[in-house]
Amino acid sequence: MTQLHELGVAELSRLLDEKQVSSVELTKHLLARTAAHASLGAFLAVDEEAALAQAGAADLWRARGIDGPAHPLLGVPIAHKDIFVTRDLPSTAGSRMLEGYRSPFDATVVSRLAAAGAVTLGKLNCDEFAMGGSNENSAWFPARNPWDTARIAGGSSGGSAVAVAARLVPATTGTDTGGSVRQPASLTGVTGIKPTYGRCSRYGMIAFASSLDQAGPMARSALDCAHLLQAMSGFDPLDATSAEQPVPDFVAATTALREGATADQPLKGLRIGLPKEFFGDGVSADVLTAVRAALAELERLGATLVEVSLPRTELSIPVYYIIAPAEASSNLSRFDGVRYGHRAAEYKDLNDMYRKSRSEGFGPEVKRRIMIGTYVLSHGYYDAYYLQAQKLRRMIADDFQAAFKDCDLIAGPVAPTVARPIGSQTDPVAEYLADIFTLPASLAGLPGLSVPAGFGAGGLPVGLQLIGNYWQEGALLHAGHALQQATDWHLKAPAGLA
């Protein structure tokens, strides 16, 4: 018999609509499961009382005649990355700088999902201020990969990925600055999408790099991601970077039949570009094997594979690690121990308070990026580093537009290897290199999707990345859904988590 925790958003919505289960029953089940697997480190905060109150309200709405299909998230439990501020739960950004902080308002993404009826179980672990690719930079503890708890879950949205992969909740929110939705999704075998920059409001999302940060959902399937993205998206006058773009019906786009396509070949006519720079020596053999098998499946489903080039792929690493730290050094200057956040217990004067509060509150990776960012923005280095990086960023975006003349979507690996052991990487530069395939789309502001694509060494998950042109999230979700209708990689669950 299928357990409730084994079901995704769409399936749970149907059960709730058919009154086969109540939201309170479902929420109690997932709260118990979350407590039983607390050692995975997915959650930083859980509020059982508030979650059950929300679930009871959702059941009341259904009893009054609100039907499920019109409100697919009504009564469905989810959880939020602890980078989104919330009134009813602590908002720490994975940092001791914000230990115990309570926001006076909810982030727009949080409030929109609440308005759709989703039940919030709690807040999820993440790298401190979303800075990292392994979730080892969390001030509290690392999120552990449920496929092998001695390995990383990826970051910075590691807790979000673990919560879905371990079947603690059917869906979560994450944020992606340089790959922080797609990479942990790949390493834990779940689906995650980074929408076009500006698609989802950044209001109430604790800022890391303002020109790169973007919210995105993580779930079991592309269809489930479409349900969350539908509720999360839309213009927000409170966010100056929010785009005034109409929100399409992502669920309909995900399941639609392409013109000229058939049931056997739902992707007929779709051109998928394979950048030669994504399939070089830097990718491990097991990852390449899995990705090529997924590409062969897409081809069987009717897609045409064409070779394209993104010649400045390698430059995306130095470009990103100049721009992102520069913006971080500016954004994190607000954490000075005066208005909110950690304040040192003892200090001599104002400058001493600033110095001690920030030294005690920030972790090593955050300090490292603040120092890099301050350096590249300093007098005499701005033109040499930051300005040049911005010029190259435009060229990277231009490379994508040239490639999209020959294809509709771009595909490749998400990460060059499967999840590595926790504590095995001590060189921060080597850690940065793991972002090579996710950074280009982030710098260009393009949408990217990670879908499960099989397994590599040690039976660990491998993700396939699909990148679309601006505002083409529906096309990405459609291709991901077609792949998931033909394969069962996304249905596989870690063993030993009964």
C-alpha cells in the first residue's frame, strides 16, 4: 500500500479533493516523519501547532465547497528555505548572525503560497546566506544526502532538496544564485527549477547577490514544480527587480501536446542543443553516461539533438566569483549589530562593536566572500575586475542567444560529479569549480531545470539540466514532464527511510 509521504503534490491534491484524506491527517503524518528523520538535518525550525492550524483551516475551506483542482495546493504541506523571512518562524539564513530573528512580515513567495492554501511545516537548512554548494556552510549542521548520509546534499538549498528526496514533504522552496536549486536537486534525485530572473519576487528573500538571486520550487516531478511555480510567480510592486511579465498557465504548458507531436513522440519538433563545452574532460564518466542515456530518451521521444557552443563557459566561474561577492559585500553590510542580528556582548566603542559583532556572527565562507567583494569594488580595482566581469557577463548572455538560433532548449549535466563525501573538500576554489555548468544560465538570467537522469557511481543520483530562453519555463517543464512520463528515475527513493 502506498504511503502518504510517497505521493507528490498533484496526487495529494487529488486525495484531498476526493476527501480520502484530510490536510490535518496528512500534516500529522509528515510532521511525524520529519521528526523521525531529524538526523538528516533538513529542517532548522518546525512549528507543529501552526502547521496543524493551517491544515485545519484548509480542511474547513474544502468543507465549504472549495474544490481541489481550482486550488491544487490547498492543504498540501510544504516547507521554505530559511532564506525567506517569515513572521511565524525564525529566519536565520543559516547564520548565527540572525540566530533567533523573527521578521515582522512574510516574504512574497511565502505569502503567495500561503494564499494558495499551502501548509507550512517549517524552515529548511541552507548554506549561510546561501553562500555555498554543499550545505556544509550552514552555521548549525550540514544537510545530509538521504542516498548516503555521509555525503553532501548540495547547496545552498540542501535542506530543501533533502526534505523532498527523503519524502518529508512533497515540495519545497529554494533559491538559486549560481545553481543552488539545480545542483542540490541533481545530487539528491529530485526536480528543481530556477525561473527567469524577475519571474518570482525577491521581496523578503534575504539577499546574497541581488542581480542573481531567484526563488524556485523543488519537488518530485516537473508537474509538481509547475503547481508551485504557478503560485509563486508574478509581478510584485514591492520588488524593484520583479518583471511585469504575464504569468502563463505553467500546469497547462507542462502537460500540453506540442503541435505536430504524437502520444509516442511528445517532443517531436523540439531542438535540444548540446554545448560541446558541457561534455568535456571535466565531467566524470559515470555522470556523462547517465546524462547521455537521458538525452537518448529525449531523442526517442521525438527531440532532435544538435551541437551548439557556449565558448565562454569557463569564464563564468571568475565572472561569477567577482560579481556575486561584490554584491554580497554590499548586501551584508547591513548586518552591523545595530538594528537586528547578532551583537557582541562586550565592546569598547562603535567600531569595536561592528568588528566583533560581524566577526562572531559570520562564518568563514561569508567572511571570505565579503573580503573578495570589498576588494574588487575598492578604488583602483573596480575597473580592473568588477567592470570587466560585467562586460563578460553580457558576452556570456550573448553566447546563449547565438545558440538559441539553432535550438529551442539547451541540455547538459548539472554537476560534474555525483555527491562527494562531507568534509572531503577543503579547497574553496575547487568547490567553486563544481558550479561550472550552472553558472552560465544564472549570469544570463535564464531559466534552468534539473530533472533526475539516472544514477552514477555508488548508486548516487545524477541530474540532467535543461536551459531555456527568457520566460520559457513552460517549455522546460514540458520537456521534463515528457521525460518523466517515459522514465521512472524521479520515482526512485533512497533505501532505509521507511
